Amino acid sequence: MRTGTLNVITSDQGTNFISKFTQEFHKRLGSSPKFSCPGYPASNGLVERYNKILTQMLHHVIRTDPLNWDKHIPYLLFAYREVPNCTTGVSPFQLMYGRQARGPLAVLKSSWSGEVPLPTNISQSAVDYLQELKLKMEQAAEQLKIFTERKQQTYVDYFNRKTTSKSLMPGDQVYLLIPDSSNKLYTRWTGSGEIIKHIPSHSYLVKLPDGRKKQIHVNKIRKFQMRVNTVGVIFENEEEFGEIAVPEKDYLLPLQKLEMDSEVDLHHLNELQKEKIKELLIKHQGLFTGKLKKAKVEGHKIQLIPNMERKKLYIYQIPEALKGKVDEQIGELLDAGLIEESDSDIAHPVVCVYKKDGSVRLCVDYRTLNAVTKPDDFPMENA
């Protein structure tokens, strides 16, 4: 209250700052609270820097006088206010009162030297003095604004040297850097969360895995990349993975182009059997169009072993030379309706089989799924 009340009071979201008592305090003072992003102290860097410097100063006081450290706080605050700020170039005291602070060191200097500096405006009237002080303060404020903006831009350029902007959309799956231990070395990315909306200017409202909603700074958010976007490469002549059965892409021929006598070997059949085969092909010619289609049968349900543990699936990077071929084949399967997009949190990596003729065939690595699949012991009578 020494320098008046404030229109806006900035603080973090501690319980003592968001309590009903504090809300009533703001209401009676006519001030508005402004909260920094929770869990990200850098969003209120000015206060955090001040707290750090004051803590360092208190550290030296406590070492010399641990029982009376609280009595030294006014002197520490005065020392802080009379030192020029690295951003503005002048001390907070001079910005507030328009003159240099005369602290204990200035008093000690004058007592040793015997010099008492006299004010240069001692003959001025009160009106002239106030007008001159107002003019100096206005000029100082204008220069300080230019100097401060220049220094702040320097800080921004230095900070952004190794940073990239992030743009997330509602519904995106993300990883979150949330402390789950008191040890800073154990902090790790957890997730996944879901983006709900953007909060200006650098925060997002995120839905956590447990259903809670929390405001998180963008620097503690990383977009979740599905593993289906990555593939590995296996060459056809490799033996490490055993025999790899890869169907050819164009192994079906249209019925219109199929000549029964020349293309199909039916010499082991009699004439009646050959006619029946031809009738069967003509009757079901919709199955022999040369295009793969979805069968009209009930879906297959995969039974997993009870209490099984999901294994971590390794990510295979897509070689630049194969990205075009991979995208082309996935696009063909999507257009044909043979595959569909999925938002499941479990995905199995795709593997490219690089054939001798230079072509590429896509396979899915289901080894981890097969390891936890319950065997289907279907009775076989003729086994």
C-alpha cells in the first residue's frame, strides 16, 4: 500500500492465491487477478527471477545470523531496489521516484570524505520542480520503453534459436511432461492426453488419461505419433525372419481375358467335368473380376491370453526412398475399402519386403500379437 493499489495482480495458481479470501481481497481493492500457466513457472518469469535472487541473498544472511534472518529482509529489499536492472538499465528506485537512491553506502562515503552534495535545484520553486520532474520522468519512461523492447527482443531471439512453433488441434493425442516424482531427474513424458481447446497464447486445455482436464503449457506437450506411420525393411533373400510368403499383386485375371482352353490346364478332366467347371466360373464370375473385395462373412474375434502384458512395439523409421511406394500402396488399400483408419492406442508396425525386382510389398508384424493370442483348438476329424 506504500505506492498504491494495482489494477492487475499476477500470481501462480497456488491455493492461497485462488481461495475465496483472496477473491474477496481483489474485489475490495478493485484489482483483477492474472494467473500464470500451472506447472510452468517461466510464464511468470519476472517474479520467479526476483524470488531466486532474494533466496540467494537470504542464503548468505542465514549463514551468518540464522536466528534473526527476518530482520534483515528490509535491508535486502532496499539493496535489490537500488541496483540497476539488466533489462531497463536503471534501478527500480530511480524508476519510481525519479532520483538515485541514497543508501547506506552513500551515507558512509559522505561521512568518510566529509562531502555533502547539495541539490542543484535548491533555488527552484515547488511548481518548477514538479514540472521538471514530470518532464524527466516522461523522457525516462520513453527511453526505457525503447531499451526494454530491444532487450526483450534479444532474449526472444536467443531463446528461439533452437525452438520450433507447435500447432495442435482439438482431438490430437499428445504426450505430457508431468512430474510424477519429487526427483527432477525422474521426470518423464507420460500419456496420452487429448487436446480439448487452445488457451491463448501458449497453453492448451488437455484431457488427462484419468478423465481430468488441466491447462498445460505448450512446452510440456509433445504430439503423439502413431506407430502405423513407420515401417521397417526386409530384403527377400534374408533368412533371419524365416520364410516370408508374399502374394503377388496381380495374381488374379479378369474372366473376360481368361481363355479356358489355353490359359487353364484341364487335360486331367473329362469333357463333362470341363463343362461343369466352365459353368461354375460363369455362374460366379463376380468373384473372378481381378479385384480384391471384402468377404460377406462374420468378423473374426481374436481371443487373448488372460492377464497378458502388452509388449512395447519398436518404431521402424520409413526410408526416404520407400515413402512414395508405401503411401501409394496404403492409398490403394484405403480406396478399395480393404483397410480403414483406426484411432486405437495399440498398433503393430508395418514391414516392407524389398523384392529382387525392385518392387515393395507391405506386411504387418503380428509376432507380438501371436505370442499373446489364445490358440483356437478346433477339432480336426481327419487329422
